[in-house]
Amino acid sequence: MVNSCRKIIISFMLAMMFLTLSPLASFKTEAASIGESIVTYGEKFMGVPYIFGGTTPNGFDCSGFVQYIYKQTAGISLPRTTDQQYNVGTSVAKSELKPGDLVFYANTYRKGISHVGVYAGGNMVLNATTSKGIDLVSLNDTYWGPKYAGSKRVLDEVQTPDWFTDVDKSTSTYTAIKTLSDQEVITGFEDYTFRPNEKVTRGQAAAIINRVLNIEPKVMSHFADVPKSNRFAYDIAAMREAGIITGFADKTFRPEAEMTRSEMALIIQRSFDLNMSQTAAASISYTDIDANHWAFESVVTMAMIDKTGIFAGDKFYGTHHATRESFTVAIYNAMNAK
């Protein structure tokens, strides 16, 4: 009985050690299939119109759409036309379909293999239709069902994407996101996404900043709502001691509160000790913030050092919430400002 208890305790300790040492999730994790990532990315184009010969988000035909989402998500270059795509991959039974498999139809607008889509799971196919553009249709659809001609699997099951499925490599913020992701300053999620529009909390901001600054706090507990067990306690203590992110009058930090863009600008300026150039500032004019605003200097500094254009325009939108994309870009700009 004693030996059994010891074995249970040892097993538990080893399990806890494993969890403690497990790395943060990155976009190369194998927790989600590449096929599901292709479908998730493809669904972002729902409603994009059908254009015969179309191969861009301005308009797709069926094979152009499949070719585009495979390339953007998985880096896989499929042939251009439907009949060419039908000749790649391995045939798979209809009952064995997995998300990401290619689904082919025959005798639609011409004889033979003439249409292709991507199996989305749940008996649904994501494809470019002439009537609704990018749309989901059932395998048992009264029109498409009888025209089903077979399916192909072109994905290697162990293959992982080389980039986040929700960040276009052509975007101006690509370099910033890639650089900080490679350095593991800000990582992705287990479904291969970066979630650029997700809001950043004060606790998350503290952790991200401290991955760059690597400040070691002297005292762990300062705030009533941040116990030592809080996942951000170490970084929050570091930010507080460095005077980068402080608390509120009620002695709370509010780690789950979402950060505004003005607050983001202030802590980035403090973190990297950035000074506003009066000459450069004279050329920057936001209509939604004036020189008397508490974050004016910080906001103008963000615009001065911006290398992506994300802070361009006549408004800064300081009361809007900071997103993972804007926060990443702000840090990247600051790291490269000197």
C-alpha cells in the first residue's frame, strides 16, 4: 500500500514537472491539423464573388480559390486548373474525408471533371460557386451531390504550416509579427493562428514587455488582485518596480482589463525610454488627440518610429483597445528605433 502511494505521488510530481517545463504554444504546434487550418483560412473569404479565371481575394473561380488557400496556409503549390488538381494526391473514399481534402465534381458547366472544393468537415464543402461566391455546400446538396466525382488527399498528416493562417505575408505588419514570433516575444496559438485582432490585457502586456526587457523583480506581490499564483505575477511585479505599468488608487492592477491604444503608447515609450522629437512631432497631426492629452507625447512617438504604416492617418484612436497586432508592431518599432 505504501509503495503504491509512493508511485502515485512520484507520478504526480513528474506530471507537474512536465507541465511546468512545457514550452509556450507556437504556430508550429501539432495540436491542430493543417487541413483544419486551411478551412479556417478559407472561410474568411465567405461571400467573395465568383470570377471565372479569378485567383485573388478580389474574386475566385473554384480551382483558383483552392490553389490560393493551400498556398497561403500551407505553402503548397497546387496546379492551376481543376482537372490538373484532380491528378495530384491520393484518392480517398467519401466516407473517409478529412478537413482539407479536395472534393471534385463532374459535368457541371462542361463534361468531365469541372469543379473542385475543400472538404470542411461536417459533410460540408467550401468552394467557389457562381451563384453565391465562396460558400459552404452539403455533400448531399440536390445539385452538387449527384455530380460528386471523387476526392483527393494532398496533405502530409505531419506537415505543419510555415506561418500563421490568419496573417497575410503581404501585410505591412508581417515583418514585425514574424520577428517577435521568431524571438518568442509573442507567440501564436495551437490552431496555427496569431489572432491579430484579439485585445491585449494589462497582464498580457506586462508579460510580453518583460520577455524583451527581462527585468527580475525584487518583490513578487504588490497588488490586492495579483496573488503570487497569478500567471502574470512575476512580470507585473517587474513592470511595477520599473515604473512601466503601475496600478490604481485602490491598490489593484486589474490584470484582465483590456489595454487602450493610448495606454499601450505610454508603456512602450516608458519601456524603451523613447523621447519625442519636437521637429518630427510638428509633422504629425492627429485630430483626436491634442497637446494637453496625458498620452500625447507617447502617441506622437509611436507615429514617429512607425515602420509599418499601422499608425498612419489623421486619427490615433487612443480610446480603442490595443490588439495583438498593434501591440506587436509598437514593440517592434521601439526595438528598432535606435
